[in-house]
Amino acid sequence: MFTDTTEIVSLKGINKTYNNNITALKAVDLLISTQEIIGIIGANGSGKSTLLKIIAGKLKPEQGYTKVFQLDAVQQNEQLKNKVSYISQDKALDPEMSGKESLHFFSALYGLSGTNALQRINTLIDSFEMNEFITRRINTYSGGQIQRLHLAIGIIHEPQLLLLDEPTSALDPTGKAFLWDFIQTYQEKGNTIVVVSHELDDIQQYCPHVVMLDKGEIVANALPHTIIQTNSTPILHIKTIEKLKDINNLEEQLLKISSSINIQFKEKSARLVFNNNVGPLKPLLFHQTIQIFAREQTVTECRWDDSGLANAYFKLTGKNIVKPSNNKNKKGKRNLL
Amino acid sequence: MNFSSLAIAKVVFKRTWLKTLRRPVALTFSLMQPLMWMLFFGFLFHRYSLDEMPAGISYLDFLVPGICAMTVLFGASQSGIELIRDMQTQFLNRVLSTPASKTMLMVGKVGADTSRLIIQSCLVLFLALALGAKLQLSILPLCHMMNSLILFSIAFCSLSCFIALKAQSQENMATFVHLVNMPMLFTSTALVPSKQMPDWLARIAQFNPLSLVVNNSREALLFNNTPEIQSSILPLFIMATLLFLLTSYTLRSIQLN
């Protein structure tokens, strides 16, 4: 699916180690086709930003090659500057300038002049809804206004490949909605967008192609629903009105249903993590679990949670879904929090 | 060079000036400093005997060219501080991500700082006249003096930007400013004629570029003279060109994270 001839980014055997001997990327291969929206996810330090900087040609890998628009991302970086835009987490704006002055400044640096520059600036001001504040100095802007200007400057030269490093951090829900709307619109114009983010729900919703990194390695590279289908762990959430009674007995009963469950109890809820694929047994397990809990307390909610990218992320990266606790039974499976 | 390259220098020039004008306190202080030097030194040493100078030249007259050159030195040595601020806000990183010519970025930056310093030097001249200094103001010698100041400013703005790009911290930059300004001033002929210095200091002053600028300015303002270009302007031109090229090259090759 991701090997079509319209690929604009091609990474092969990328290894990157920082000076302090920390491996950021290990043997990374990646192809990105034109007009894709790709979400890159992973824990802090998993190599997401490094990967983005390597695509942008800002970092040179020790091994492997990076071709962007058939050009070497590092050696031929000057030729790529009009086609690629790397928009960092740092807003990189001059607080003493106004938004409009900043737009004029960067339009000139990208070689836009005269009527072209003016038209482009006015279009950006309108489409990013910045008319209200654009003439004020940037040090008076809100976080959302800064992010809009940051993005507008990043696309002033209409790059065909947009690399966004955690663009939703510190944005309120309106700001996030605006950003994802912008990403989709920009992609519809024929451009490619790569987004690094921790917002797994958003990535699942808006990115048809997801790359998951763990300790510098790509552990998943597919459609979100394919990743979820093949990697999620079934989790059953139960909520009750009253406090849970006789937890030891509850646990005993639940372990009779399936011996390979990790159980996490809270005051009025429980979470059952099934370690093997329960597949067609799901309705039966659901029914039996409700029955066990309903004997001593009133169950208000019981639902499966195995449809999210977060779930697959935990499984693929080997992160604990059930937090470790000192209060374990002899089988070491229960965690009473 | 094309229109687009000039447009780059123009927007950087404009931005540098905008930022200068938006910091009125810093601007006022940079104007007050040479005035204070002129007042305090001028009046403190007004009885100082200038052995090698013709009669009728007061210490204030003698001092004015030195203060003009000092204004340029002190201002130019701080030129790189703005670059450090741009590095800290990642703004410089963003600028360097554009395809803009790094040489034209430097032309805009050094051009703006130099034009500001030349205006400040002219203001020093007007203030000196207001304080009663007797100065010669003929066009050709004045142009010669301005050329010296411009080249000196280009050289030291470039050097300051070079140090800023290498040091990448305000603390290191402040050390450079302190290390350069005072020793350069006191080992030059800005405040005292070389013949009235100890021999060892006079020898250092002879090779100090600030002395060359001061001497050129003094020839213009006190004696209405235009010294030979080979000995008065050419060394400054070579120094300005080399330092400007070095800084432009450094800006092209710098790796900012």
C-alpha cells in the first residue's frame, strides 16, 4: 500500500545516535507517498522528532539515506527549502514584531515580492482568521493566536511537504479542531503532511497512515484500524454504584472465567485486561463478568475497550496497561490501587 | 545579485531598525554614553597639555574624534547580542531554514547597525559643536572620516556577530564585549596622543585599528586633511571585508538545533 511510485520521501536503513551514545533511531525504513496525512506516534524519546528532523534534512543520520523529492535531504537541502517546511514545537517568532511584519519578513526570505507577496499574506490572514490581531505585537497574542501565525509562516511559500512537530500541544479544543481542519484542507490541495503527536485519538481519527515508534524502531506502519485489529489487547471496564465488596472473592470468581487476566480494582470500578485473544468469546466473557459483579453490587457500566490506537500502542510498545503495585497475590496478577 | 537578494537585505535592515526603535531605553542609553564620556573627560582634562597639537586646540576638540570612534566601537561590539536573542527564541533557526542568501542576511544586519552607529556619531558631532568644540566641517575630509567609521563599524559588527554565532550565549558575549571595548579604547589614541603615552603603549596604539579611525577623524575634524587612502582606508577596508566574509561563511555553515 505504501510503495506506490508517487513516493516523495524515502528513508532506508536510518541510524541516528546522539553524542551521549543514546540511540535515537535504529534501522528505520519509511516511504511516504504524495498527498498523505501521516501520524507519527510514540513515547517521549522514541525518536519521533529526530525522524522528522532527518526528513527535513536538519539532522544527518550516521547510516542510511534520506531522499525527499528524489533529492538527498542533507546534501541537497538548499534545493528542498522551497518544497519542504519543518514546523517545530518552538514557535520561533520574534515577540517584538507584529504578526503582519513577521509575514512580510518571511515572505521576502522565501523570495516572494510585490503583489504576489501581498496576495499570499492577505490570503493567509483571512484563512487563518487573524484579521483581529495580526497588526498587534506578538507578545500580546494568546497561545492559539501564536500557533496560527506559526503555521501561517510555515506555509507562506506553499510547501508540498509539511512536517509538523507536536502542533497540538498547548492548544485548547477549538485550536485543535482548527488545526486538524487546516491539515485536511492543506492535504486536499495536493500536499503531504507528516504530524508527530501524542494525541492518539486525533491521530486515529485524522491520519490514514500511522507510524508507531518505540525506542527508535518502527513497530507499526499501517492504517490505524489495521494496527488496532492486529495488536489490541481486550480490556473490559466495569463501573459500580457501591464500593466493591469482597475483592478477593471477586478476583477468584473472575480468574475462573479466564486464567490469563490482569485485574485492576479501584474503589468503584475494575479493569480486566485479557492477555490472549478472546475473539468470539467476547459476548460470553462480557455476560459472565457482569454476573459476577452484579451479585454484590449494582453495575452501571460495562464496556469493551479494544478499538483505540492507545490500546494497540500499549501492546506494541510493551508498556504496562495495569500499573505495577506491591499489593500482588501469589500469582502476581492482581493490582489493588 | 538580483532584486530578491536585495529584498532580503532590505527586510533584515528594516527589522533591525524596527527593533532598535522599539527599545527606546536602550537607544537613549547608547546615545547618553558617548555624551557622558565627552562631558566628563572633556571637562576633567580641559587643562591637559597637548604637546604635539598646534596651539588653539582644546582637549575637547582633541577628544571629539575619539568619542565618535568610541561610539562606533561600543555599539558595534554589541551587534551580536541580537543574534543571541534570535538563537534563544529559535527565530534564527527559522530564518536559516529559508532559502534566503546568508550573505544578504548579513548585509541587512550589518547595514542597519552601521547606519545607526553613523547617525549616533553624527549626533555626537552636533553635541560637541553645541558644547563649544571648534571643528572643521569640510565635505571631502568629512566623507573620508565617515568612510573610516563605516568600515570600522562593518568590521566590528561582523566580528561581534561571529563571536555570537560561535559563543551562542549571552554570558560569553558579555565577556567578549568587556574584553574588547576597554582595552581597545585605552590602547588607542582616542583619549591621549601617542607621543604622550609610555613607549610600549604607543607601540600597541600604532597597530590598534581604533587609532587609525581616530587619526583619520582627527585629520578631518581638526586639520581639514584627507590622508592617503592606502594608509588610512585600505587597512580598514581589508579588515572589514575579511571579517564580513568570515561571519557570512560561519552563518552559512552553522548548525543550530
